[in-house]
Amino acid sequence: MPKIDLAKVDAIIREVAASEITPRFRKLTKGDVEMKGVNDPVTIADKETERLLTEQFTSYLPGSMIVGEESFAADKAIMKRLDSDQPVWIIDPIDGTRNFVDGKPEFAVMVGLVQGRKPIASWIHDPISNDTIMAEQGGGVWLRGKKLKLAANDVSVSTVGLVGSRVKKLISDPTVMPQSSDMPKLEIGSCAGFDYPRLFTGEVTFADAKTPRAGFLFYRHTNAWDHIPGMFLHQEAGGYSADWAGKPYDMDRARDGLLFAPDKAVWNHLRQLFQPLIQHVTKQAAWEW
């Protein structure tokens, strides 16, 4: 396992975000934005951030490789790098690109370091507040020098469940989900880079967000760059996660769903609660989800 200086990697991320992302926020021109798909924009800031992080990370950790969201868009075969014995940086240069394009401040740089497909460190950085929530294997979850814990395990903190907008709509549809008083309070998440930090509580709050803490997360799309960094943070704090079938997360399968809970007992309860929705969604054509 490579020896990693969390603060050094954080400094690299901060420097690149400060040079490539922050100066372009709310200043993008028409030529700075392209569409990779329906409602799937990519900006010059995404591309330049991933390019510079690739250079910096491979220089910092010689022999390491990169799997980035934008490099994957250009060459799907890069996922084979995850099977190498070498460390692999998984990069989402701007998680929440749609928010970034729309001038909304909820977007983040997400980085995970894996080896043999096992996460060993991660960072989620907010370029606006300059906060980074980070963790390494066995070291706990940290923000501004303070150790965090799962909000769901703190009885003094009220929590909500975070889901996607389409999931929220289906939960309200009685033809899909039987209406139940057991359904916890739900909110629509902003983006993974801001959803995952809401799982934690402590003396400090990521980006000083005033939003309620999150007790669980429920996702359909599961691309590695969107979830490996946050998943590792959650695991380091003692949380339990699995795909909708109850199997360990598979980085190569982007539509198997993910459910995050404070422990396995709560996970089983939530999965049972959401089972009608899970069955409904998994019957839909892949392009619909």
C-alpha cells in the first residue's frame, strides 16, 4: 500500500481548483461548455482540472494511474486500469457540473485512491469554501483538523434521507410505492460531492452548510468517480453500504443502485421499505435510468 500524505494531496487539489475552477465560476462563455449527452454538460474547467490533477498525482506517486470521468468519456477501456497492481486515482474533476454551469455553488472535486479495486484514501473538496473532507484507511474522517462521525449515530442530530429527484417522485406515486407512515423524511440531493458530507457531524460542517444532516443515501447511478470517494468516507466512519441487490459495490456496473446506512440492520430495513421501488426501477430500460 502506498504511503500517502493526505495534506499534500489536499494541497494539490486546492491549487488546481483555485487555478482552473474558481476563476471560471459564473464566468463561462458559450464556447466553454459542451454536451456529452442529454443534460450532461462538460466544461473547460472539468477538462483542465482533470488534466492538471493527472499530471500532479502521477508525479506525486510515480507508477500510479488515472481513471477520470472525462478520460473515461473519451476511452471506456481505461476501467481496465483498476485491475492493475498499481495505485489508481479516481477523479471527478467537477461533481455537479450542471450546478457549476447554472451558477449554483454546490459542486466539488472528488478524488479516491484505490489499489486492487480497494479504496485506501479519499478527498472531497469544495472550491468555494475551500473545505476538504478526507480520510485514509484506518484513520477516520477529517475536516479542518476535526474528526467527524456519522450523523445517524448522533441522537442529538436530526437527519433526513437523500434521494434523486426521480426517486422522490416515484416514492410519492402510490402505483409504485405503497404509502407508509414508516417512510422517513426525504430530500432531493444536490450532487454526490455535497450529499456525502451531509452524512457526517462534528464540531465543523462541510462548506458551513445549513442543510440537515443525512441519515442515509439512496442512489441509482453508481459511476466510480461519483461514489468511490464518498463511499470510502462512509466506510471509514463505520457505515454500511451495498448495491440494491445486497452485493458489494461493483465499479464496472453503473446502474445497480447503492444504499448507504449507518449499519447493516438499518440497511436491511431501508431496503425492505424501498423494495417496491427497486423492483419497479430495475424493470425499466437502462436508458431510462
